[in-house]
Amino acid sequence: MAKKSWEKRLKGKPDEKMVDFVESLSIDWRLYKYDIVGSIAHAQMLAEQGLITKDELAKIKSGLSEIAGDIESGKFKFDKTYEDIHMAIETALIKKIGDAGEKLHTGRSRNDQVATDIRLWLRDIIELMAGQIASLQQGLIKLAEKYLKDIMPAYTHLQRAQPISIAAYILSFVEQFQRDYLRLGNCSSLLNTSPLGSGAVAGSTLGLNRDSTAEQLGFWGISRNSLDAVSDRDFAAEFIFDCSLIAAHLSRLAEDLIIYSSGEFGFVSLDDSFCTSSSMMPQKRNPDALELIRGKCGTVYGALVGMLTILKAQPSGYNRDLQEDKVHIFSAADTTSASLDMAEAIISKMKFNTGKISSGLDEGFMDATALAEYLVGKDVPFRQAHGIVGALVAQCEKQDKKLASLKIEDFKAACDKIDKDVYKALGSANVAGRYATAGAAGVKQAEEQIEFWKKELSSR
Ligand code: ARG
């Protein structure tokens, strides 16, 4: 292996093993666009400050855009002996334009360069993922509208609890993804500060204008402290955490749909195009795409732990440990983005089997709470009402009846405050229409929520 131009201080050649071990080009080549944009901004600033000539600037700019073209057309040769995307591009530039290229790195280090590149990359990927979240939300709202008036059980402890509008169930995920959307936006705002000009760790003795590069690159401002700026990857950990919660929400949705599409539940049907069969059991129709969404959550959590562990106990300033950040940033972004995409596609083609759901709705005494609240309306203290209904449920269980099929005399025997109007409070459909609290899971509230989301999403 040849000696690197920037390692004149070292004796002899690096060990052969070093090339593969220290290189990051196989991973960070993906930053090339941002590296080039960052270099152009830096060169522009150097020219403004009189540190390079206009002519040199023009050469740097055209050289860098040629390199961008070469990379995009597949002509560029990525040589990992140059270690990373920064040196690969700079070396190619020097080859193309000579001395002017040698001036590009004036007042800059790969330490502030890579910190800048990652921030720029993340800004774009966050925008893309926020768009994916918004489309997934749109898909969910469309589905919710379709099943607004249909009722399903809501579960606690995976036991039937209370009847709800199917729309309310679906909209519960729109809420989760909304928080993800806001979290990503917040992450993007927090990382939108330029570290460029912080150099290796202490800034530069040259008259750089950091505001100029920050402005050119669309940053809202510059970092205040060079030590912090070159070593800060909090934003990366935060981004991966945001991905982790998205993955968790997707995984919960996937888990529900896997359960609901099972033969035992039969609540939803997934489109065949998102299922697979078995190599042995000819009858099988498996929800593999959903299982993978659930499983990929582990990959994203792994990235988070990886990133946090890199940060732990690093001495101040830049350390090469930080190079590993991209492994986790890219893994989290790619995995989360692919899962968002797949989830949206599955949602757009799935169906709720309302016949099957409603045929079992009156099993499980899901109207018991509403009956207790009916009694509260008749001036029975809630704790007493709870006891009365509990006893009625036990009676029904013994007689294999539903609450709604008890005679008025049975009700009167349990509590003389019960009138004939009790039947309007019984049965899942009645209950789902009776919810009165804001944000409840009834038909009325789900309808209001759909209206809210339509307005909210149209402003994006
Ligand atoms: N490839 C490195 C990274 O991703 C760039 C910075 C290397 N800096 C250094 N002084 N060795 O972090």
C-alpha cells in the first residue's frame, strides 16, 4: 500500500491490515453529495476571505461538480486506500485541478467536515421520512373513514374491554406517528447548526467566516464551541432514537395486524401480495412483511445501543470511534424508511372483516361498563353500580346469556332504579354511540378526529 499524502509524518507504510480496518469509504460514500456541497461552500468562503483566488475557486467548483457527475454516472473509482469519502474526493480533485485543489482543505479538518456532512445528510433524510410518515397517516385516515361506523372490541390485557369504532382504533396509530413526525422535526431543528470552521478541535488561526458557510448551507447558525462541535453526535443518537420509536410504533401495528389476521381472530384480511406461503405446508398464507416490520425494530434498537455506546466515555474532542456513527445512522434510517414504506403499502390494501368482527361483538360483556355508567345516571354511586353489574354479569354467565337479553324483571331484581331505557345502553353498537367524553373511542369522536387530521395533514 502506498503512503498517503496526508501522512508524511509517519515512518514507513501502514500495515496491510490497516486499509480495511480504518477505511469508512465503503459506508460513507453515501455522503458524497453533501461533502461536495460543503466543500463548495467552504471554498466560496475562502475566496470571499481572500484565502484563495477567484480563479482557484472557479477551478475547485468545476472540479467538484465534475466529480459529482462522475460519482453519479458510476465513473468514479472509489479507492478505499483513501480511507473515506472526504479524502477520496479531495484526492480526485487534486488530480483533476492540481494546486488549486491542494488549497481546498485550508482551515478545515475532516473532523468538522464529517460533522457537517452528517448533519446535511440527516436534514434531507429527515425530510424524506417525515413525508413517509405523513403518507402513512393519510393512508390510515382513509382506512379510518371507511370503517367509521363499524364497531370492534377494544382490548386491555388483550382481553375484550369496551366496544369502539374501528376508526378510533386506526386513529390511535395516527397519533403515535404524529408524535414521531414532530420528534423528527425537532431533531432536524436541533441539528441545524453548522460545525464547519471548528477545524480539528480548536478552530483555526485563519480569518475564516463561519457565518458565510453556515448561510450557504442553509444552517440556522454556527456552533459556539469547537471542541463540542467536532465531537457532538447527540443529534445522531437522537435521530436513531426517533427511528426507534417509529419502529416501535410500526412493530405494534404489525403485531396487531398479525394477530387480527390470524385464523383465530379473522378481523382483517391482508392482501395476498404482502403474504408468503410455506415451502412445506401448501395451505399457508403468512404475514411475513408484517413480521419483518416487527423484527426490523430490533435492528433499529441495535443501532441506538450501538450509537449510544460509541458516545459513552469518549475523551473530549474528536476520536476515531466517531467514524462508526455512520454504520448506525444509515442502518436506522434505511431500516425505518423501508418499514414505513412497507407499512403504508400494506395499509392501503388491507380490509377489516366487519361481518366477522360484528358477529362476535356481543360476546364478552363489553357493555358492562356502560351499564354501570347508566346506573350512575340513575344516582347509584359508581362503586355500588360496579358491584350490581358484576353480579349481573355472573348471573348471565351462569345462564349463558348476554346483558341485553336479561328481562326487565331481572334488572329490577338487581336494582330497582333500572328502567326499560336500559336496553338503549346495552349492546356494542349502542355503547359505541354513547361515549360522551372528548377523545373517546366512539363513532362521534372518531369522526371529529378524522376532520381534525384532514385539516392538519392538508397543511403539510
Ligand atoms: N472518516 C472519519 C469519520 O467518519 C473522518 C474524520 C477522520 N478524522 C481524523 N482525524 N482521522 O469520522
